[in-house]
Amino acid sequence: MKFETPATQNPIDQLKVVGQPLDRVEGRLKTTGQAPYAYERRDSPVADAAYGHIIGAGIAKGRITGMHLEAARAAPGVLAIVTAENAGPLDKGKMNTVRLLGGPEVDHYHQAVALVVAETFEQARDAAGLVRIDYAPAEGAYDLAAARDSAEKVDQSASATGDFAGAFAAAPVQFDATYTTPDQTHAMMEPHASVAFWEEDRVTVWTSSQMIAWGASDLAKTLRLPREKVRLISPYIGGGFGGKLFLRADALLAALGARAAGRAVKVALPRPLMINNTTHRPATIQRIRIGADPQGRITAIGHESWSGDQKDGGPETAVDQTRLLYAGANRLTQLRLAVLDLPEGNSMRAPGEAPGLMALEIAIDEMAEKLGLDPVEFRIRNDTQEDPNQPGRRFSQRQLVECLRLGAERFGWDRRRAPGQARDGRWLTGLGVAAAFRNNMVTKSGARVRLDAQGLVTVETDMTDIGTGSYTIIAQTAAEMMGVGIERVTVKLGDSSFPVSAGSGGQWGANSATAGVYAACVKLREAVAQRLGVNSADAVFEGGDIRSGNRRVALAEAAGADGLVAEDSIEFGDLDKQYQQSTFGAHFVELAVDAATGETRLRRMLAVCAAGRILNPKTARSQVIGAMTMGVGAALMEELAVDTRQGAFINHDLALYEVPVHADVPHQEVIFLDEVDPISSPMKAKGVGELGLCGVAAAIANAAYNATGIRLRDYPLTLDKHLDRLPALA
């Protein structure tokens, strides 16, 4: 199905099932431990799986000069040891920046260099400890600040409108500041884990992957196999946040280990290995310049960002939102990339906008203060209904002003005091705000839908559910389209033998994947109507029947003994070129800072979101409050500490890499504006899971400034950064 013109009235608009706050259809399986995650597969043919233990490189850059494997090979239970020397010819996946199995060259610390396979996990781990590796270390670059001057411009990232330099120099009110965000890790609950099994020259891998088609293609490429020889299965995923978008070492080495051992092998990355072995969100240095007239209208806005990655990697796109969020005739954005020998930098929830808004939305508050304007009013005053880089190209929907105004009213923004003026005993209290922005991306997505002789509907698609609710909203979509209750729908996900879907990433999954199911259901409706000899355009599907005029036939009868099957994909035209498609929101925060200790405690959080049709308010709210919680971590505690001598993240476990816990998270409220966007898809929906993160950290930073009167520009906002400047206790 081609989606080339704005959506008109369609069966989804009935909202009998879609749009309802239904419970997760797989929730009982997960809460009772019956949903098998990758490492937990115990059925045939992996019931007797052996265990693989990965050995990570002990240096960050250099070369392996010798591997002493004799003691490990002689250890009890050892079945095989895989290294780059004996693994056979390997390629590098299209989506991978560096090789997943290193040797003899080492690209980064804890890059996998060997796998020990044994009968039990303990035997594999103990034998791995007997392997001795000789290295010739080489000098590397591990410090972004030190490499800033050598960073090169990323040409395709540059964007300039008007005369930024001239307009900024002439602006009556100017602001120029630099902000930093640290390296961060995904810290999902389920580690990277896989079980692999070979049948002759075909390999099946049960894994934890957000993007099945990407993973299967890259595993085939790496193993130099035809794509049809590789099958990936990933029905349940314990979180990913972008860390499981691409093929990782667990899947590759499980496949290599299984081939070497001649039986199924399971591999999981231990948490201390995972953080340096896989990807992370890169640190940034961001310079923001804003010029405005005395009335608070932005006349010039510039945003430059520096980040680092391996030599074939890419930048953190922290300037994305600045191109579109506020008006201003004269604009400049630019990315610069330094070559660093740290582990690969790549996508983490809301790449680009999340760290970019951490800086931009502080700068907007600082400029508002310089102008003597309320921060909410300054944002409203600089709203735009068209792409500021392409005048005349309008947003498909843009309710940022409505989000700000409703949020301010609900949150009690009018009670906000001047910085450092509100107290509650020993606590300094403050309110903060930030705009939320995330682009609405759409991508081709397919599905297969079956109708059987019992009138039951089954959906098959390689879409994944990473805890987001994909099972549920896909079931709701099929139920709405086919006119059955959701209990009559079965959803099968995460198998590369199914039609290729959008996958889970970039906030495109829900909208695109359900649109793909919609397309397949349209074709199935046509097949049902054709079998009955009626016009599908006039047919009504409801209550498990199809009705046309005075004729009413049960879907089970229409399906017949053999049932009916339909398959289709949604393919998007150029509406995204005609209109700018984005999601918007506003975050409000109240917090308190202990005047004696500098400790920060959140008290309230509110998110107001405008993100198209909300397919399931319950699962969408869950996504947003989870994102808000991640924003708390980004603001107050999350930071990968870089050992710039050894080239490693030294706090590579959840004991030292701090994430928010229940005690850190206050009352959270989420409001969804009533919005549909027919430009986006037949579902008239958008994504919301990443929008909920974008801007949260800046709202917290702005609230902390309002509480203390101390402006911090370097994340995370730990107490040591303001403790010596806090006002004296009364």
C-alpha cells in the first residue's frame, strides 16, 4: 500500500479498540515468567545448549601478539575456543562501526577477542580465566576535550539560513555559552544474550534485538552466508534503548561457538563487559549562540556540537532540534567529529535531540532571563508554524504553544519565584520548564494477517516489542480493522521468517508497524469481500461478521476451511517532504536542593505531549513516564567515567553507573493533547516513546537554577558542582 495523500476516514477512526487503554496482551506471560527471553530458551533444539564466555580485550588500542590457550583447552568441560585466528573468514556488518571479533588488531577496550565454550557456564567462565593474552599497546585518543581542536566538520550536517554571523553581531541582546553532556550507557535490564544452533549450513539465533531484519542481514554478511541461511528470533526483549539496534558480539559469537562445538551455544554479555563491549551515547561539547531584539524575538540562533567516535563512526547529531524548534531568520548548525579510540558511539534513546535539548533548553532559559521574560512566554513568543529553514513548508501538526500553556496552568507555573528565593525549611525549592521535540520518522513496514475457520485473526511481522507495547497496539489495530474483539487476535513478532517491519527504534516503530498491519488488513478485508462477492468499500466488519446491505456473514464462514491469508506493506510517499512532521511537548519540574548538603530531590514532574493519535493511552503513558525517569538519570547522575590513560569506561557496572531508583522518582503526570495527524500515516499517529525523554534533563537543570540561583552547564548536575556556592542556611 502506498501512502501518498493525507489519510481520510477509515476503520481505525471508529476507535472501538484502537485508542483504548487496554492492558498488555502479553503482560500475564511476562509477570508469571512464561515469556521466554533469549537466554532462557530451554526447548528443542537448544535444550542441551553449551555455554560460551566472551573474553574482552585488556587494552583499548594496539595488537595481540600472542594467545596462550593450552590451559583453557585442558580445563574441565571445555568444548571449543573461538578466536579470530580459527573463526574462519569474517566480514563486518553494514551497521557495525568496528569488528565484533577483534584480533590481532584491537579497536577498543573489551572488544571481544575470544570465546570459550564449555558444558556449563561456570566451566566456560573458569576456563576463560586461564587464557593468557600478550598485547603490544598503542597510543590512543580518549579525551573529547583534548581532541576538540582536531575534530573535523561533518559536511552533511551543516545548515545555514540567512546571515547568522551578521545578525548575531548586530543583535541588541546576545547570548553565548558552552555546555557539556557525558558519555552514557543504555543500562537496560536484560543484557545482550543469544542462543545459536546450526542445521547443516543454516543458523538460527534466538537473540535480543530491536531490528530483526538489520540483525539477520548483518549476521549473514559477517558470516559470509546467503541471507536466507540465517534466521533470527526475538519475541521478547528486556529493554534496548537503542543498544540492541544492531548485531552485537553475543549473537555473532554464539553462532561461531555453536559451529565450532557442533551443538547449540548460549552467550550473554556480563554487565561489566557489556558497557565497554557494546555501544554508548557519546559525550558532547555544545556551543549555543542566540541573538534577539529587545521584545524577545530571536533574530539569530547558532548551535555547534563536538562529539567523538571510532574512525569509521559518526557524530552525535545534537543540533537536530535547533533547526526546527524556534523561529529566527538567521540560523547556523554544525557538527564536528573527533576520532576517538573509545568503544563505538551510536544510538541511544532519542539520539541527537536528547543531548541537544539538554543544552538548548538551558540556553533558552538563560536568554529569557537576559531579556527579562518568563521562560514559558519566551518560548511561546518564538513559536513557528513552518519550517524556519524552508519558509512555506508547514508542520503537519504543531501544538507546542498549547503544550506550554496547558502545562503551565496545570503545574501552577504562576507560583514560580525568582531564583534562590523560595524555601521550604532547609530546602531551596524551584520550578523548571523545557520544550520537548522529536521528529516523526516513518519507514516501510510489512505484515501478514491470517483469518482461520474459527474466525480467529493472526498477525505475523518481524516487529519487536522491547517493553513498549507492540504486541498490544498491533492486536488493537487488527481487531479494529477486522471487526473482532482483541481476544480473537494473536500476534506473532520478532522472527526473520515473517514480513519485514519497521522494527523498534527512532520512535518510528508504533506508527509505522501498525500502519503496516493496517495495510495487510485492508488486503484481507478485500479477500473476504471478494470471496463473498461483495464490494469491500461498502462492507462493514463488526462483531466478528462482515455486513453488506442486508447480508451478514460470520468471518469464520467467510474464511472457509482453508482460511484466508493476506500480506502487504505500508510504503510512504513524499508527504514528509511536503510537510515537516514532528512531535512536541513541554516538561515541568519541581525540585528541592538541600542548602546544607547540596542534595537534589525531585518533587513533581509533568509532561504534556502532542504526538498524533495515541494508540493506547496506558502503554503510551508507561513509555513517557519511563522516558521521564531516564531524563532524571541524565540530569542528576548518569555518566560513564573515562579513564583517559587506559581508554576505558571505568564504572562499567550498575554498582558504579548510577541510574534512578524508586526513591529518586517523584509523582509523575502525563497529559496527551487530543491530536490526529492525517499526514503521518493511515493510523494518524506518531511516536511518543522518545519525546518523553527530550527536554526532561534541561527542565531539571532549570528548576535547580531557580531553586539555588546557581547555573550549571555541565551534566550530570551532581552536588559537588554547586555545593560551595549554595546560600548559607538561615
